Amino acid sequence: MKKDNTVFRFFYLILIIVSLIFTIGVAPQALASVVITGTRVIYPSDANEVSVKLDNRGNNPVLVQSWIDSGEVDTKPDFINVPFIITPPVNRIDPDNGQNLRIRYTGGILPTDRESLFWLNVLEIPAKPSSESNENYIQMAFRTRIKLFYRPISLELDVKDSMEKISFNRLDNDTVRVDNPTPFHISFAKIVSNKKEIDGEMVSPYSSLDFQLPNQAGNKIEATYINDYGAMKLLEYLVK
């Protein structure tokens, strides 16, 4: 009898949870509306500023807060110190309208022999529904975070040419090391070897990264990388 009561309480709890989900619902305000043009920002060191376009493709006005960090994903903007300013840091975007973010480098000591990586954050806060509405809703803020590369103009290579210098080296039957002897951050979307596909990662300048992939010397590697425009390009390499 005790076992039957336990089972009954379990199913009763499930019923309550399901009922709450359907009662509360998720209103359209819970869908992100603001779209950033591009998947990355390139800041040439000789530029006075660069612009990033935001578009509100939703049906309601939104409040947007923007800031840049150097990897502190959980730190509040007020406590982040980076050599960039964004104008405007906070703005309202009406439906079917856009806003240009102006990013300006304020100076500071950054490497001149390689790219420096930062992150552009865009936090979208939907408008609160009118008080006349009796509809239950969940109000959510959406944060988008894309890479910002500060690129010294003194770099002789470009990203496309640098891909020819990337090498895949066998460590053992299940591990391949990607060596990046270039001054650029190389972002791989996916890597395929012996019909096994894995998600790629970003390899920092003058560094290496190990991937778990079956391989033998001379095997072909298909690597898809993301270029400056956010397009995916497929290249083939031989395992050394």
C-alpha cells in the first residue's frame, strides 16, 4: 500500500507541473527580436572607430544595453576594464528599426604581433506588456555575445593566407593536434576525419589545440573554418 501511495504522489506531482506549464505559457515577448549584423567584429588598429548594426525584427520596442569584455562572461559591465567604448551603451530600438553601435578604441598596450580577442555583448530587454492585458507571461532578457578581434595593421599575412600554415599533427591513434603558427585566431566550425565529425573550436595565435579524432599519418582531414565575414570555408589537410 505504501508503494502505491508513493507512485500516486509521483504522478500527481507530474500532473501539477504539466498543468503549470500550460497555465503560465510563454508569451511572444520571450522571443529574441534584436539581430546583430555579422557574427564577428574586426577592428583594424588604424581605424578611428567601427560600426555594428542592430535591427529590431520584432513587433515591440526593446531596450538594448551593449558592452565589451575580454572574457569575463559573468562580470557586470560596470566592473569591466577594456580599451574600448561603445556609443550608445543603452538605447531603445522600435519595431522594424535599427541602431548603429559605434565602437572606438581608447588606447592602451595591446600586442602588435598578433590579434587580441574581446567580446561584444548585446543585452535585449523586451518591453513590459500593457497593464490592461490579463495574459500570463514570462519576461526574459536575451544576451548575444560575439567575438571582437583587434587586428594590428602591421600583420603581414591575411586570414585566408594564414590557413595554409595550419597543420594537423598526429599524437596517437585518437588524438590530433592543430598547430596555429599565425598571428590570427582561427575558428573551426567542424572537423572531420575518417567519417567522424566533431565540433571545432578556436585556436589562439601561436598556439595549439588537441582534438579527439581517429587518425593515421597521411589521413585526410576536412576542416571548416569561419572567415572574417562569418562564412564557412572548407579546407583539406593531411595528418602529419
